[in-house]
Amino acid sequence: MASISEVRPVVEAAFAHRRKTAVNALAQAGLASRAEAEQSLVAIGKATNARAEELTPQEFVQLARALR
């Protein structure tokens, strides 16, 4: 299970920039390269153009795990 300290930065980065895809927001925040963010979204079954508001809380936990 991912801890809150692992999930919080992902959630904050994803919502930090309005109207950006999660991939772009994570890359801009420096949490992952664009390629790593894309691979992680695909790994949890989401499209690479997904926006933060399209992810469920559980998917953010999965995304944080995938980004490790």
C-alpha cells in the first residue's frame, strides 16, 4: 500500500496546473519524466491524455505506486 507521503505529491502535482493532462502536470512538477508518467498511466489502465479530475482516489494510489 502506498503511504500518504507518496500519494500526496502526485495528487498535488496533478491538480497544480489547470487544464493540463496528468502527464504534463507530473512532468512539470518534476515527479517523473513525460515518458515515465505516460507509462505509469497506461499501467493503471488510463489514457495518456487523462486529466487529474478523471482519476479516482484509488487510481491516484495506483499511480503513485507505478511512479516508484
